[in-house]
Amino acid sequence: MPDGLRSVDEHLAAILAEIEPLSDFQQPLIEALDLASAEQVSSPINLPRFDNSAMDGYAVYAADVATASDESPVKLPVVGQIGAGQPGRVAKLAPGTAVKIMTGAPMPSGADCVVPYEWTDRGAREVWIANAAWEGQHVRYAGEDVATGDLLIEPGTQLGPRHLGLLASVGKAGIRVRPRPRVLIVSTGSELRDPGSELEPDSIFDGNSYLLAAAVKRAGGVPSRIGALSDDATAFVGALDNKLTRVDAVVSSGGISMGDFDVVKEALSPLGTVWFGGVAMQPGKPQGFGHLTSGGAGDRKVPYFALPGNPVSAYISFEVFVRPALRRMMGVTPEVRPPATARLTHDIKSPYGRRQFLRGAVTLGPDGLTHAQVEPVGGPASHLLGDLAASDCLIDVPETALSLHAGQQVSVIRLDHG
């Protein structure tokens, strides 16, 4: 890469090589929602557990009603009734008879279909059936959904309501999962003020810590904010020291460029455990990553992500580098967003040797992403937060591209998907 810069892929690989999944623990099912499974789960039972009726009606032999019609209905004696979970089950049905059966009730041995009430006169002692039935009609067979031993959940699966419903249905009351990472968010800059406070002529509101805290929460983590820290290295280190024992990662923005008041580099470079350098990307060239050692028992190594101070640079850096790392901590796969493509609506230019992440807005085609278009939103400058808020994707332009033309297929990162 030019100027001794790391490529985006090299920097991401260096980060992920230092990230380990958090220790797993057992959770009740409802508390496992959105967490990642740390175990492989196979079904201990069949679903359905037994052959059962899919309708309210009559269990019969299909051969007995093969000629039934409105003009020539078939009459069968009714020998009993079977309700779901009710006693008095008819274990075996003789040919030439019927048994009233409710949805979910076990099929009696011998019966091979269910005639729904709508095709009958709903008789109690005998029933007239006005339509022919076929073998297997309205019968749910044991194991047709899930068979004993079938793989249900793989490690890394982020558990949604459907997964939890399936696990409960096979009798699992809990599952081993990995926790949400606790992430400390730090903004640096003596000019920063909290929203809602008064601004001096040379001060600005701290939007970065809210932007990054929300991004952590959206990624599945648990964010906590430190109010904006001034450009004082001693105060910066002290603020971190007080928090490290209670977090799993730290994300800071600002203080890592080439200025005289870059407090993060000043405070952490002497430790030798945090790398600071350039990544061949736009926006987001200045980056830092390493670890800090927490005090207390264990002296854990806490991953530290030092992001640029411009808001767009900070957010894109989070998406490209921090989000995959947090997903690895959670044990979620895949760690990066699935790739997507779309056709450009306008020409764009890009600096050679820099992987550019332009803001964009995707319009889906009538058949979804197959014919999606993406429109660049705003310019490439790293302070244009309004354009970032108006976008829903990043247009991923490779380092070797100087220009791309309207109509070309480009790679896009869907920010609210995956």
C-alpha cells in the first residue's frame, strides 16, 4: 500500500486476530433473545411427537370414503371421540368406522386420513360424508417437521423468536449463549459540550459519543458513555482507569491525528500496546487499535479502538472495524455484513490507492436487490453528518478505481441489514 499504509483488509484482520469470544453461560430461553448460541443443539424428540390430526373432523380409512360425493354420501358409525391431550383415546380404529377427532389429537392406529367437518353432517352416532378423501389427508406425521437427532441450532446463530420457539417445542428450557459486550464510549476534545448545554463561540456539541453508543447498541453491545474529555493526557488515562474493570472494550473518537493536542496518541503511545497509524481508506485514514490492561483480579486485556474524530469517519470506521469485532465477541456469525450490489445512478470519482466508502441510498427493483440502484448522497467529506443520516448504505469503491460510471454494478454495504 502507498505511504506504508495498511489496507482495510489488513487492519481488520489485525483486529480480529486479537479478539476472542466472550465466555459463554447458560440462559433461560427468553433471556437468550438476540444473543448468539455457544452450543450446537440437536433435537431430542420428533416434531410432531406422534401422528396427529391437522383438522377438526373424523379419522377414517380412505378406502371407506373413496366413492363419497354430494349425490352419494357414505355413512359410517362413529365409535368415539379423541381430543388433544384428553383421556379416552381410541387406540385402534376398525375398517368401516369413524372416530370424531380434534386438531392436534393423536391419530388412532389404522386410520389414514381425516375428513374435515365441512364435508360431513357432523353426526355424533353416525356420520354422513359427502366428499372422497385420500390417504394422508390432514394428517401430521411424527417427525415430518423435525426428526430426533436433526441439527436445530449451530454455534454462532443469533437467536431470534423463531429459534427460541423451536427450542421450546423440543423441550429445551435454556441454552448456552455469549453475553453482549459492554463497551465504553469516549469522545475527546476540549471544544465538546453535551447536547442541551450552552455553547461558547468556539465549542460544539458532542455528537460522536451518541452516534457510537447507538451503533454499539444496534450491533448488540451494551454501551456506556463518558462525557467528553478535554485534551489532557493525565485526565484521559485517569478516566479510563476508573472504568476498565467493568467493560469488555473501549471505543474512542478523536485525538489520533497529527495535531499538537491529540490526547489519545499522547496518552497511550507510551504504553506500547496500542498501534497508531494510517489505513488506506477515505474517510477514516487515521486509526488505532490495541489493548489496555484492566486493574483488579485477572488483569484482563481490554480491546481498545481509537477512531478518528470527524463524525462520518468515526461511524464508517465503526462499521468496517468495530462492528465485526463486537460480533466476534458475541460469537455471532457472519461477522461482516453480507455483500450486496447495486447499479450506480451517477458517475463517481475516487482517489487511487484509497478504498473509499461513499454514502448512498438504495432503491430496490421490483424483484428486490437483483435490479437495485444506488444513488450517491452528498460528497466524500468526513464532516457531512446530514448526508450520513440521509443514507442507508456505503458504496464500497476499491483502491484501484479512479472513477465509476452510472449504470455500473458496485458493491454496497447495507447499513440497516445483516
